Amino acid sequence: MGEPGTKTPLSLEELDAAVGLRTGRKHVLSILVENRPGVLTRIAGLFARRGFNIETLTVGPTDNEQFSRITLTVDGALHPIDQVTKQLHKLVNVLKIRDLEPAGTVTRELALFKVSAEAQARSEILEYTEIFRGRVVDTTKRSLTIEVTGSAEKIEAFERLVRVHGLIEMMRTGEIAMSRGRAET
Amino acid sequence: MRAVDAVMECLKAEGVDVVFGLPGGANLPTYDAFYDAGIRHVLVRHEAGGGHAAEGYAKATGKVGVALATSGPGATNLVTPIADAMMDSVPVVFITGQVRTELLGTDGFQEADTMGITLPIVKHSFMIQHPLEIPRAIHEAFHIARTGRPGPVVIDVPQDLSRAEIPYEPVLDVSLPGYQPTTEGNQKQIRQAANALASARRPVIYAGGGVINSGAAAELVEFATADRFPVTCTLMGLGGFPGTHPQWLGMLGMHGTRAANYAMDEADLICAIGARFDDRITGKLAEFAPQAKFIHIDIDPAEISKNVPAHIPIVGDARNVLRKLLVEYRALDADPARLGDWWTKIEAWKAEHPLRYEDSADSEIKPQYLIQALYEATDGQAIVVSDVGQHQMWTAQYYHFTRPRQWINSGGLGTMGFGLPAAMGAKVGAPDQTVCVIAGDGSIQMNIQELATCVQEQIPVKVFIMNNGYLGMVRQWQELFWDHRYSQVDMGDYPDFVKLAQAYGATGLRFTDKGSLVEDIRNAIATPGAVVADVRVTREENTYPMIAPGAAARDMVG
């Protein structure tokens, strides 16, 4: 392998092989933080500095106005995330971090779909909306805007069904996650 | 009272007796308060000098250093010292001025996003948004800087807020729910570590800067001598264990001794204390200490198993943990005779591979000899501050530090230009001690303006420039690994350091003869005021021994 500081050239394969341990699964990090300016930047910076891509990110208030909850998903197949979670713990404004196990977690996401809905397709789209327990929140003669909540998989399934009718646009909030059972997340 | 007067009260309450800084538009209010606050202010010539001086002060005293700068360029000039303090865990509070709040984000004159620029290189930072927050922010900043794993904290204060009148009430308690360093160490883990150490046949204690920061040097000696544990230290840990002790192996790592590196290579148990398995220590990670199990004691949980997986992790303050470990270890009554074979091996390495160099046949001064001469001339007692490069490694090798805080250098970031200002801060913090700088002719020029500060403020540091006319470490790498293609490393014979020192009002000397070097150094140190000695050394000398990049410890060269 080409060593740092020496003349030996580095191959692209070697560069690829040199990255750290990957878990291979999706990680949902639930982070309780003090509600202060700059907190989000500090957290995002720890990912950015390592070149990691954050897949989804939600931030919102909690039952205590001093604290906010950040839910962040990152792909452990692409990035070694162990160091990053340890560094997150060190941030002074971060109170608690949980790397949630999918099996022990309820996750929800909200999505809005604006779908092209000409007369002949309308009833089929409305039927899908019914099956997915979605709601129509806006309509014109030629379109429907539909709200769907659920897991990321459910939203993706709905997207596949309506895409064939002409998906004008889609927006997703990113997941929020809460641990199952009586204990706090 | 004015918010800036409250700042002075807060600094006094934190025990601050000196700050290093340079005024500008955005911190004019703060400087007005300094006018009669009764806190010593050292006026530096460049903000980076002030930042490094605060680091040197903190490293020499163990107290929190303070550096001030104005907004924009003043703050950006502090970026290097902030990053340096982060890498070497130095407790420094940086207070920067900021433009008026109504100008924030408008590209106002001398505006820079100080908070954003420094975010990845601080332990924590505060952007003041209301004048009433100022006192609490200052106390929280000091608390965060000095506790846990120490580090830099930045407080950015917009100019208009610092001019406000506020009711000042002393802040007596600091509570940060998200910041609770673990300091005690898990008793069960400590017991397990003691058991492992008692049954180890080839143990090594590998200590780092954490031992200095936690004030655990005495505890380290006591623990190491509770049995016959061999001890090695990192560059940052030197002085944490006496360099003259029979159980001392020398420094480890890229330019460490063979005894230390071979011992790591063959050890069956390595006890890391306040050290972070940096790449300059491990060499090729896959072949680092292949037979060893690891005990890792560190106050920062993020360091544990970062580079090398720990078998027995202990999160805690080194001093607390060592005290408990000692009690547990003594109770086990381990048989020191089991280490007999190990010591036979180590003594053989020590005897066969001492640090060595070929002395000159004439009167030429070898760079290694300069350090030996300094050691002799100061009876090994001076505080030695170095810059970064070959001279730094030779100082680490040949000056046998015997007490903590005697050796001050920039390890993690490797900041050229650190030495002179850091020595200035160290001398202010430890006025009764001799403070010497070993600099390179490259490094010294990166902050030489602070000579003016030393002369004006009567800070008598003694600077020895190891002058080989090269950026020596880079030249060495080009010689060894890049086919002697010396690209942009020849600094020539510029400037004339003797004349330059005299121009600054310091004493300038030039040493060229090894025969009189010890005496020359003694005389330089005895000369009142700041002294700069231009010491001409062999031009192309390499720092050895060396673990070549990508090699393993057992394959050391030179």
C-alpha cells in the first residue's frame, strides 16, 4: 500500500479499502439536545467533517421547552459511525443519544404527494389513499394532494403506486423515532 | 455596571492574573475596562502569538490561559492556537470581539463568522446574544476549559452588548446538564486491570499527556514502582515520568527509542494512561503491538478503542484511577521476579541501542549536541519550549525531563511558530524558572514578532535557534523517501538573527564552536533580558532512530 509521506502512488482500490468498520445497517440516532443556537450545526459538522451523508434529519421541540429532539438517520453500510456517536456525546449541549434498534422502535414519517389526477385515474388514486389510510388535503380538477404517515417503507410503497399516474412532487419530513415500551427513549 | 466591567469581575473570580491580547475596534469596550481593572495584560504583536502565549501559560501552570482578540482578522488569527489547544487538550479561554448585533451577517467591517469558523476546533463555544448572559457564559467557559479533558473555549461578544449596563451578581455555581465528565473510574474494571497487570509477563506502561493534565505524575511513579513496570511516554507525556529513572524506556513512537518501541512490540499487556494511540505512536496499525492486550485509561470515552480496541477500558481521571489501581494492585501481592526475563531483554535493548549520533571531527556543532549542552548548562532543570520539526524531536530525545510541565511543545497539530510565544506565556506563569526555547530557523520566523513583546514586557526568555538553513524535517523526508529531490526547503542564511535580535532590543549571540558551547549557553542564560542565540549546526543531519512511514516498530531504522 502506498504509505503517507512517501513516493509510492496510491491506487483507488487502496483508498476504498482504507476506511473503517461499517455496521451494514441503517442507524436511527435519537439525540436529546439543549435548545440553544448552533447545536444543530455542531452535530451536522461532526458528520460533514468525515464526509458522511445524513439521510434524514428532523428537529423539533419536546415536552420540556429547554430541550429539543433531533432524529437523524445514517447508513451504516456506507459510513463507520461508531466514532461519530462517541464524538456526539462529547458536545456540551447534547444530553443523550440513542442508536435505536429497528425492532424496539416505533418510527413515523409524514409525506405529502402532489399527484396528477385526471378523471379516469382519480378513483384508483383515492382507493390507494384509503388503503394507506392517507388523507386528501388539497384538490384541483387535475391533481390531488395527499398526506400519508407511517414508516419509511409504507411511504415508499405508496410512492411506487402513485408514481405511474404522474407524481408532480413529493416531500417527506424524515423519520421521528420513539422506543417501544414504558421507558423514555 | 458595564458588561465589560462584569467581565473583569468574572475573570478575577476565576483567578485570572494575566491575559494575552491585542485590541481592535470590536473589543474597545473590553480594553477600556482593562485600563484600571488590575489584571495584567500582555500586549502581543500578533493574535496568534497571544493565543500560543495563553497555551504556554496554561501548560506551565496548569491554570486556564486567556487570550483576547478583536473581531474579523483578530479572531481568524486565533484559529491556529485554538486548533492547537484542541489537539493537545490545553485549557484556554479565547474572548473575541464581534461586530455590533445589527451588523451580524451583513459583511460589516471586520466581520467574520468566528463561531462558525472555530466550531470544529473548540471544546465548546458561546455566542453572546444578550448582555445578561455574559457573566454566566464566562464562568461556564472556564469550567468547561479546565475540567474533564481540557480544551479551548471561545466566547464571541458583539461590541454593542459589551457596552450595555447590567446588574452584576457573582455567579457561584455552574450547572451543565449535558456535560458531566466521568472522573472516578469503574472499580470493577480497575480491579480487572490490576489482576491483568499482576499476571502479565511482559507489561509496559504507555503514558501520555493525560498524566500531566490530571496531575498524576507522582501517582504514576508510585504505581510503576509498586512493581517493576517499564514506562514509556508519548511526546506529550514527557516529564510525566522521570527521564532519569531506571524503569524509564525513553519516548516511544516514530522517533522514540528502540527499547521503548521494541518493548511495545513484544509486550503481552500494555497499560495506556491518558494517551490516544496516535498514528505517530502506532506506525502501521495492523502490526502495532501484535501480542498485547490493552488496558486503556482515559477521561475521554471517545478515545477508548478509537484506534486500538481496548480489552479493559477505564473511563476516568488518570490520577483518581491510578490511586485506586495502586490499592488494588498492592492487595494482590504480585511477584516481581516474574518480570526478570522481561527486564533482561529490555536492558539488552537499552545497552545495544542507546540514542546515538556521530560527533563532528572538528568544532562543528551537531544538533543533538546542542540539546545535550543545554541539558548540561541548565542541570536538566529548565522549562524547555520547542517549536516543531527536527529540533523538537532531538529535544524530546536528549533533554531528560524529570518533572511534569517542564516540557512544552505543540504535539498534535505540530504548529511551527508555537515556541517563542508559548515560552513567553510559560515565563509569565513561572517567573522563577529558567525558560529556554529550542527553535528551528524556519519555525522561529513564524512568530518572531513576539520578541518585541518579550523586550517591552521584560519577559526574559532564552531562545536557541538550531540553525541549519533548512526546513529540516521536510528535507529529511525528501532525502529518505523522495529521492533527494529537495523541493523548497533551503532557507539560506536569512535573516541575520543576531542583528534582528538587537533590532528588537534583545541580546543577539552566535555560537559556532562545540568546544565552548556549554559555557556559551550558561552565559546566554545569565545575560539579563531576552536573549537570542543563533546556533549554527550541521546542515544535513537526520533525526534517528525512526519508524519509517507505514513500517512497524520492530523495523526501526537509523
